[in-house]
Amino acid sequence: MSGGTFRYIQSRIGVIADEIQEYIDKNGRLKTQEELDDEPWNKETHYYKYPDEVIDKFEEAVKSLKQAKVYATRVDWLLSGDDSEKDFFKRLDEELKELENE
């Protein structure tokens, strides 16, 4: 793995984005039998339903966190000498464009 300037902490940013996305995906959804079996003490059959306005902000958070991870990674690689300044700009632009297309 390249980088290391930030001790690879930027990967945690992606984990946070993924966990928020899980809340979006589960919002108000009926739990599967497996999910119900995993929590026998919890009698709720549906996941909590957040208002649409909250989910909109969650989606903004996911997008911002994914962008933050890209920036942190690209800066990390530049500072650690893995990328040149030219590569920094090229890869940053490519990865941000990939996020836009998701």
C-alpha cells in the first residue's frame, strides 16, 4: 500500500461513509428473517424511518465523506512521494469524476 503520511487513517473516512449509506439503504425497510434472528431481543420488524429531509442530508454526508477520502488519499500519496504533482492532479480529477458518476 502506498502513502502513509496520515497513517492510512483516511480509510476510516470511507468506513463512515459506508455506515451512513447502510442507514440510508435500511431506512424504514422491513427486516429480513435473518436480521430478526440476529437480534431476538429487538421486536421491531422495520428499521427506523428517518424523514426524507434527514435522508437527503445523509446522502450529502456520504458524498462529502467520499470526496474527503479521495482528497486525503491523493494528498497522502503526494506528500509521501508516491505521486508527482502532475499525478496528484490527474488522479484527483479522475477519482472525483468517478464519484460524480456513481
